[in-house]
Amino acid sequence: MTETTRHLPVEAPGPLSGPAAWIRRNLFPDWRQGLLTLLVLWLLIRAIPPLIDWLFIDAAWTGDRDDCVAAGGACWAFVGARWGQFIYGFYPPEHRWRVDLSMLALLASIAVLFLPRMPNKGWIITGSFIALPAVTVLLLHGGLLGLEVVPTDRWGGFMLTLVVAVAGMLGALPSGILMALGRRSRMPAIRIFCVTFIELFRAVPLITILFMASVMLPLFMPHGFTMDKLLRALIGVALFNGALMAEVIRGGLQAIPKGQFEAATASGMGYWKMMIFIILPQALRTVIPGLVNTYFAIINDTTLVLI
């Protein structure tokens, strides 16, 4: 008969919570990570005080160019003097309320997305998707309802960035969906056209497409027909990003199980009804990270329109 070994009770470890536990777990999990954390802290200590001095303490808040040079810091006086140009470009000051109203309409359309219990939310979003471009063009360009025409060569600043970005997003998503569906089509002509279009536009830089839209496209237009330069750039941005969007959406369509297609077909749904109500909602939800990446790329590429 063996004697049973009796162990004394051991106190349970304390909970790993609180600031000290978070620092230990995330910043000093081992000696390598701890050394890297100390190195980053040392760099921040060396960089932040001079940056604060340049941004605020030694900055020139008022005055002219000579005051900025004498101060040796950031020239906030220049930013204050040119703030309107940064936002509106050369848009006439007496008509800048039209730009503000367009931005408010855009913010209102985005705010609807964050209201989970908004009644008829889908119809409101669809209406905004259709009405917002028309209202924006009417307000910014004018020519109707007594609004003075403001040519696009006077647009600029943050306003133009928003115009190019929103137009690229609104044009890229529906064209990307159609091209993604066309690339998976069983009709050879549609599939070959979509594959050729997608691969051609994805194979060249956006700046090349913008040059083609600005320089070469007018050569193929009928005599006497002119198209605004900004409109040509918007079409180029939308088509280029539509080709990128098509590949993102095609990945989402391939991720949908085959049983979803078979179940929709067995229930008597046609092709477009199946895609709109069954397949595309699931596919678009799957590729949300890819769509967001493409949208950020559109915002970054807006600077190419200046060239």
C-alpha cells in the first residue's frame, strides 16, 4: 500500500489586468520586444520636443514672410491667409456657399450609414447614390435655377479632391460589379470583352490613362465636339478603379459556396434576381476590406489629376 503524497494548497495567481499587466504583455513580452520598446521610447523622447517647438513655440502665427523666416518655426500665418485656397481652390468667394452645401449633403449621406434603426434605410441610400451626383454637379457647376456657371478650371483644393474621389468611388463600384459578373459569364463575347478591359486597365498606370483621356481622347471625337478636361479625368479614374474593383468583387463571388447558386436556382430565381438578392450581398460583405483599400487608393490617386 503506497502512501499518497499530499500537496499543500498553492495560492492562485492574480488576474493579469490593469495598466502594468497591459504594459508587460504588449510592450515587454520578452527581452527583444522590450529592447525595441526602449529604443522607440528613446527616439520619441528625442523627436517630440523639437517637433513641439517647431509647431507651436517657435511658430509664426501672424505677420508676413519675413516674420516666418525670423521665427524659424512653422508659418501658420501663411496657412491662415491661404486657408480658403486650400479648401476651395480658385472658386469665387461669393459662391463658396454652394461648395459648403455640397459637402453637407455628402456628410448627411454618409451619416445615414451609421444609423442602424433608420426606417427605409436601403431606399434612402439608393436615392442618395443617385441624387447626390446630380445635386453636386448642379451646385458646383451651376447653369440652372439661376446659379452662375463656375468653370472647372477654377475648382481646386480639398473640394476638387472630394469631387474626384467621390466620382471615382461612385463610378468604380457599379462598373466593377458589372465587369466582375461579365468575367464569370458563360457568353464568350461578354467574357472576352470584360477580361480584356480589366487586364488592359490594370496593366498600365493611372497617369497613363489620364494622359490618354486628356490628350488622345479629343482626337477621336467628332469635329467641333469638346469635353471638359475634368470630366475626362473623372471618367479615366472611374474606369481604372472599376477594373481594380472588378477583381476584388470577383474574389468575393468565388468565395460564395456553390450551394448558394443551386439553392437560388432551385427556388425559381432568374440570374439577375439571384445575383441582386442572394449572391452579391454576401460577396460584397466578404470583400469589404478589399473595397476599403480600393477606396483609399482612389483618394491617394486624386493628386495625379493635377498633372
